[in-house]
Amino acid sequence: MLWRKDVMLMVALLFFGSAYAQHQLGGVVLDATTHHPIAGATVVAGSKSYITSTQGTFHFTSDTSAATVHITHLSYLEKEVVIRKANQSVVLTQTVYPLEGFTVRAFEFDGTPNTTPGSITALNSEALQQYDNTSALNALNTIPGVKMESRGPGGSRRIAIRGSILRSPFGVRNVKAYWNGIPITSPDGSTPLEVIDTEEIDAVEVIRGPASSIYGSGYGGTLLFNTAFPKTTHAATTFTVGEYGLTRFMVKGERKSEKNAVTASYVNHRYEGYRGQEFVRKDQVSFHSKHLGNKNTLMVHGYGYQGAWGLPGAIDSAAVAEDPTQALPYSVTANASVMRKRARLGVVNQHYFSNRFSNTTTLFGNITTKENPYGTSPFFNGYKLEDAFGYGARSVFKYVTGTRESWLITGGAEYRKEHNDFYETGNDNGAPSGTGTSADIVTSELIGFVKADLVLPEKTVVSIGASITLLDQKLDDNRYQGNRTYDPFIAPRIALLHPVYKKINLHGSASMGTSPPTVWEMQITPTRYELAPEVAFNLEAGIKGQVWHNRIGFDIVRFSTSLDSLIVPRVADFGDYFVNAGRAQMKGWEGALTITPINDTSGTVTRLELWGSITLNDFIFKEYRIEVSNNPFTPFDDFSGNRITGTPEQMAAAGLRLHLINRLQWNTTLHHVGSIPINDENTIFAAAYQTLSTKVNYRFEWNQWQLNVFAGGENLTDELYSSFLQLNGFGGRYYNPSPGRYFYGGIGLKFSPNI
């Protein structure tokens, strides 16, 4: 009977031996064009990651005979591949920043910036973090057609895409923004950019021109901010210190398993200010999770924000010459500032009915509170309190045909509703006082959209789409009570992209967009129910592509936008108010160029990239007349034919990115902004200015640890300029001087456990 025991023992050994056999897998990562090995690529297999050697090789063990790995490298497109042997070759395709590099979601097309019809620029995390991380301002200003402004690093902010900031004394107008597919723009069109943190965002896509056919209101453009889920488990932290009292601390933890990914982060930001009463305080927590099912992907995104920023007030040219760091005296007395708390939560579910038919549905909600003591004189001051909450949903269906001429059919809807409660009283040295007034405003918006993209065999793309927007506002305050339902607005768009040579594409489009009055504009304007939405019609044509084995990328666009029912502010001693004032014509050229003469991971200089962008604007008031009261001889101020206030005729940016031995990075950027008309009369202009910024980062690695040491400087030219102009400022107070030359530095630490 002993032989039976021996047989059973052998069978058991064979069974358990095969069950626990370790398979040696690996390979070499090669450049698709040169077939040179790629060093420093990250290979993620399950919950573990590996770095390719100087020969481009990687090796790991697996319980199975084949394993799926995800391979990434800064200079190449990401790739997912199944490894079945120990010496498998994998080729990666080079990217050229910023025109290629990753799939973009613009217009729900899921192409690249070069293959999607339209004017689209994508910035990755390296581009966003090559400055001081206080905001996305410097990075966004490298994009042609985009001008973001800030009153001190992280303070009051506004952004213009292909348009004037005339309508934006503060805040963001005419631009729609999404955060991980969740609308963060309110139904009235205002956007809280203070919650966007460059250390939390991994990519941003910028659509220039109307995108109302798929996103609703906002004729200037659309911002799509995205957070990437982790590919490994790790913890990271950064600490930054700089001049003018800048301190910044970030800590992040990320967990990755086979079907789940979780990210949580906290940011603490403090800035004492270049000017008096220009402080910035920010504390923000963010949370992201993803669960992969058989046919579903469920994601949760949320943040909590508590912040404050000072309002030093615009000063006149004499005060700037005397001391540009001074605040308007009464702003200090009134403690002019904004104190905000925000929270937002969104749940995103992607469901695949088949490999051709899918749906993405997003449910979201937000709450906010605001305290805003303000004042520029004893005759103009107050204390505002605001509470708001909102909720909504967005659902997008996509269907792709399998025919030789492929169709992508997209359709869906978006609904948003927001309740705003306002209370305003007097300001007694920065504290509320006296009897106040209140207002309740409820805004709801429903957008329905449909789009068809035809992709022909030669990769020509024809896109036809349209949306319908239904907007309703209800107002109840001490003076008025009523409801306003705007006429339905239909926004069509037709676009074409046609390859003319390999990766060079011609493209063009015709589209419409709209931008309604915001809650704030309605509240402060006595003739609020007479304010009509702005309506824009845009035509554009351009050429974009890559040549020289993807080492040169370019994008050139000519656009023309006609704007009707222009909403403009008027400034009086009792405060601001808004009117519709005619028509505007905005024409311009936008260009971007990227040259990468060196992209060799095996050399000492692993990457050298030279880039530049330019914007040429010809923006004029076609018809702009403002009624002048108590003047029988000149009943109107006529500004027709003048340049649009607040818009420079030219903007440019240029710089370089240098990577040495895959460890040292040096980024430097020169910005130029042309002269800007400050008043509607075009009698006063802000002078042109140039600013220079630079940042150096060195990475140390040992075992499971990574240490980054960085240092940089902003406005190295030490220009005296005002990024945030008070257009048509009362009493000649136009200027909010920007910080002079300042430096910063810091460290970052990352730990990746082997789990």
C-alpha cells in the first residue's frame, strides 16, 4: 500500500507546485520610431510598479502565465499590453506637448487635440506644476487666446477666452467649467476657480470658442479639469515657502488595487500679500474613488473648501507711483475681503451596454456660504452674506457603428438648479451693522444636446450637433418679486477636420453660444428684468499637426466672433450696475508651436523642448451707446468703433523645458501682454509688460522613496504692472499692482510601499 501513498504524494506535489508556480515575465520598451530602448518608463503590473533600466528592460514574477501591464513615460503615449514571455518587446509612440500626448474628452469625441475638430489645447500635470503651484494662471496663459488674471497669487481671479473681461469686475464669466465631468459652473454662468488646485489636477483641456452645442451656456470657451486615478499605492507630500509670506503644504495618499482606486489629499495655502489687505487663506480636502465592475465603472469625486482673500482695492496712477504696495485706505478700515466655504460631491457611473453603446451619468450637489465686507469709501461700503445650494445631473449616451464609415452618435441632457439667499447690511469697521436688505434668487437650467460625428476611412471627420437651453430665474427681494423665463436658445455647431498630409489636419467650424446674466448682475441692476443674454456666432478655420517624426507640433487658427446684446458694467459712486449695450466684433489669430530637437531617454539630455504661442486680437465695439441722464445736449455716450475695454491687441508666451538624465528638470517661460485700453473711451491704456518665470526641479530616488527639491522665481523682470485691472474704475482707480520679483522653493517626498 506504500506505493499508493507515494502516488498520492506525487499528485499533491504536482498540483500545489503548479498552483504556486512563479512565471518570469518581462521585456524591453522601445521607441516606435528609432527602436532605441526607453529608460525610466514606469511599468505597472497589478499593485506593483517597476522602472525600466538604461537598456529599457523590466522583469517581474507572476502567478499566471500572462499579465496585463500599464506602461507610462512623460515623453510617450501611455500603453496597456499583455506580457506573455520573459523577453517581450513593447514599442511606445512619442508625444509632442502640448498638441498630443493623451486622449481628450472635448466635445465628447474622445480623440487627441490634433484629431478632434476644433480649437483645443491640453495641458498635463508637468505643464500645470512648472510654476509656483499657487494657481493655474501661468500655465493657462501659455495657451493662445487665453488670459487669466489674479489679484495676488491665489486671490481674486478671472479668465477670458477669446473675449473681453469687460463684464468681469471679478470672477469668471462666459466660460463653462467641468471638474471630472461634474459641472462646477453655476446655472447663471459664474465659476469658482479658487477650488482648482494644480497639485490636485492632472490635466486640463481648454476649448476655445463656443461649445454650447454640447455644454450649454458660455460662448468664450470651456475648461475641462481632470484628476487621474492612481496606478500605484503611495503617499506624497510637498512643502513650499516663498516671499511675501507664501507657505504651502500638500499631503496626498493614493491606494490602487485590481478593481479599486482611491485618492485623498489636503492643501494648506497661506499668502500674506504683496500689497496691504491682499492676504490669501486656503484649506481644501479632496477625495476621489473608482470601482471597476464587469460593465460599470463607478466614480466618486468630492471636495471641501474653506478660504479667504483680501480686497485691497484699485488705486490711481499717482498712488501707484508713490507706493504700489499700498491698499486703498478704506479697504483696510472696512476689512474688504471674501470669506468662502464650499463643498461639492459628484457620483459618476459609466455603463457599457456593449462595446458600441455606453452611457455616462453624473449626479452632483454643492453648498456654499460667503461673507463679503466691502468698501472703497465712506459712501460705498457694506457687508454681504450669501448662502447657496445646488444640485443637478448630466447623462450622456454614445453609440459607435462598426461600418467602414464609422459614426459616433452622442446625445444627452444636463440639468442644474441653484438657490441663492443674499443679505446685505452696513459695514462698521469690518463688521455687519444696521438693518439690511435680502434677496432670494433661484436659477434653473435644462440643456438637451445631440451630436453626430462621421469618421471617414481617410480619417476625415464631419461633426454636426446642436443643443437647446431652457433657463429660468426667480427673484424675491425687498423691491421686486417675479419670475423670468428666457426664450429657448438653440445652439448649433458644424465642424470639419480633414488630413492633408500624414499628421497635418485642416479644420473649421461654425457655432453659436450664449451667456445669460449672472445672479450678481441681476441683483445689483435696478433694471434687472431688462437684461438679456449675450448671443455669439463664431466662425473659425485652422491647421494643426506634427512633422519631423512628431518633433515639431503646430496649431494656427483664424476666428471671427460676432456678439449681440453685449452686457457691460457701468460704474457710479453708488456702485456697479449692468446694461445691454449693443454689439461687438471679435476677430483674431492664434498660434502655437512646439519643437523637440532632443527626445532621447538614453542620453544625458533626455528631452529639450522649445515652445511658443501668440495671440493677435482685433476686438472692437460695433455698436456701443450708453444713455447719459440729465444731459439734453448729449443724451448718449457713443463708444462704437473703439477697442473693447480690457483686451490687449497681442499676447505671446515662449519658453523651454529641459530634462537631464531623467532627474533634473528646468522650465522657463517669458510672457508678453500688449497695451490694454482701461476705459471705454479708449483714452487711458495700461502699458505693455513682460514677465519671466523659471523653476528647477531635481529628483532623488532610493528604494521605495523619491525626493524632489525645487526652486523658482516669478516676474524676474521685476515689471511694475497690473494684471487685474479695474476697468472704467471710478475716480481713475484702475490699478491693482501685481507682485514684483519674488522667489520660492520647496521639497516633495513620495513613498511607494511594496504591497
